[in-house]
Amino acid sequence: MRTEEMTSRPISLGVGIPMIVVGAILAVLLAPTQQVLKDTIEFIGSLIGILGVLIFIAGLFVRKVPEISS
């Protein structure tokens, strides 16, 4: 593998997984402690987690596009 092909995996692991973890912490641990903003915190935590999953999956399927020589 070339370095161009390998850059998507560190981004996927370095951005996607932490977003999933932070979203889970917000939605599961922090939301029950805040009664006034519980729905908003759950929504934001879920949104962050879902975006993390999308970034993780997208990073796994990225492939290098061949360059067009002119």
C-alpha cells in the first residue's frame, strides 16, 4: 500500500472512533444528569455518534482515484 491509500485509515480511526465514544458519553452518561436539557444533550450526543460512524465507514471504503495524465 502506498501512503496515499493508507491516509484514510488513520483518519477513520483517529476521528471516527473518538466521535463515537464522545457521542455515547454525551447521550448515555451526561444526559440523565441534566433534567432541563436532557433531550437536547441526547440529540447532540446521538448526532455526534452517528457522524462518527459515517466517518469511520467512509474512511474504510476510500480508495485512490487514478490520476489522469494530460
